[in-house]
Amino acid sequence: MKSGRYHGFSVSSNADGTTTALVYHGSRSEMEQLAAEHHIDEAAEYGRLCSIRVYPHAGADWECELKYEAPEEWMKVSRPERNWGVRNCQLRVTMLSRALESHPDYRTRWNHRLCAAPGVVTLPDWYYTATTTIIPAAAAERYCWSSSASEPPQDASGVWQVLAEATKPGIDSYDAAAYTVVETARFRTATTAGRMVAGVLNRIGTPANTFGIGGGSWKCDDAEVSWNGKCWIARLTWTRSDGSGWDPELYG
């Protein structure tokens, strides 16, 4: 909350954009406190804060002027805020190698071939939809799955034949997108920065901005508080799950 009394504002415009000056007055300590609550380049509804000025006014009163600049395109662009404690997010997307069997559309025929007992020449209907190597009980004596590297089985009736080769032979993994959101905020003290990261590591939650990415859920996989030479920075890294989300019994 701003200290001091709101005095007014002035607006000037030119071809490059709009400049807005907000003026407050009060005691010297109030105006110095108000100035300390802001920083150059912070974003607000009036634009980017370009100057902070504290100066004597009349008698014991002082004034604090906050001047904002808003280029013509300012209102057309959604910009992150840089005020104290406001969480800003950065999206990162990397590719991870995952087991082929974990693909949401996985089919057993991708990396297995279907073998049949001697004399069996017909592909069963379940061949196209199977997602495990378990053969239906009624067909167990006539069919079996085998990896593309193994030999067909044989029994008393002879060597089984390969009825259908693997449709994706030699492929045992696939690339999947891994979404992470890095959430940061600026604080004046280490204690307030620590409050942002306390108790969230390895827990299910939601970052301040998910960039419109739906599905699954988010879990905090990294937390950090550091000093950047000007202020304390709290940083959280959130990882989006695949499928139905992180297990709440493990990470709730």
C-alpha cells in the first residue's frame, strides 16, 4: 500500500507514446518509504516506471513523483509485472526419451511380431488393438508375441511361423515434450523470499502462469533463494506430468 496522500497526476502524449506522472505528498519519511517500494523498469497500468523523484514541497511536506512511460504498443502487449513479490514465469520445453511402451497410443505390434502355430494363417482382430503381450486365453494355444530379436517358439507341432512382423522394428523409445515453468519473484529480505519456497518442493501445485498448457498436473522439482546484488530472488521450477497427473498419494 502506498504511504502518503495522493496528490494527482499529469499525462503528456506524443508520437512515441504517453508519459504519466503520479504525485504523492506527505512527510519526508513517508515519501522515502514510497520511493523504496518501487524500482526503475517496473511495469504498471501506466507503462514502465522510468523515474522516481522525492523532493520538498511546502513547509514540512515532501512529494514523491513516479513517472511512467508507455510506448504506443504498450497496451497491445501483455507484459510481466516486476513489483516486489509478484511472481513471473518462464516456460521451458525440452525433449526427453521415453520407453515406447509408455506412449499414449502404444500398440504391441509396434515392437513385437505375432507368431502363430503351424497351420494358423489368419490375423486375429485383437492384433490391431493389443497393448500388452498377454494373449487372450482362447487363443493362447495358437498365437504368441515375440520381440523382433527373438526366434519364433516351437513345440510338438513344430516351429511356429511369424504371422506379422513388428511395424516399428528396432524402435524402443520415443521423444516426448517435457514442460517446465520457472517461477521467480523479487523480495527485500531473505525471510520473505524463503516463505515463497517453503513447503512446496516435491509437491503438487500450480505456477502463477501455465501459458495455456492443459492436461496433467504440475509438481515443484526445484526451489532456490539467492541474492543477485540488488535484492533476494526466490525461484521455483515446476514440471508438468504426463497423462492423468502426478500421484497425489505420493506428492500431495
